[in-house]
Amino acid sequence: MTEYGVFYDGECIAATLYSPAEAETVRMEFVADDPVSLPSRYTVHVMCMEHRDAEQARGHCDQCAEMYGY
């Protein structure tokens, strides 16, 4: 099952979300709670299933980059 996370400036702030719509709803809640920050600083990404406990986004996973070179 694909999992999604909400990130703020590249740091995971919410994980274990099971649909893009659910993740977007959570992202918008964070945006609403932080009126001084730019909404674009909050992003939704698919989680790296291999390293989801480390809360890494797929394609931006530091551990995969270190292990596999990407």
C-alpha cells in the first residue's frame, strides 16, 4: 500500500497517510495553522517504503541515496 507524508521544507511533519486526498487535507490544515509561512513550503510526497520509519520521501530518501546512489 502506498503511503504519503506531509513535509515542511523537506522535513516530514506527518506520515502514515493512505491517500493523496487525505495527505492534501492534512497539508491544508498545516497551512491554515501557519498563516505567516508560504503554502508552497508544505508539500506532499510518497513515502519511501523501505525507510518509512525514518520518515523519508521516495526520491528524496537520504538512506536510499547513500545505499544506492540515488
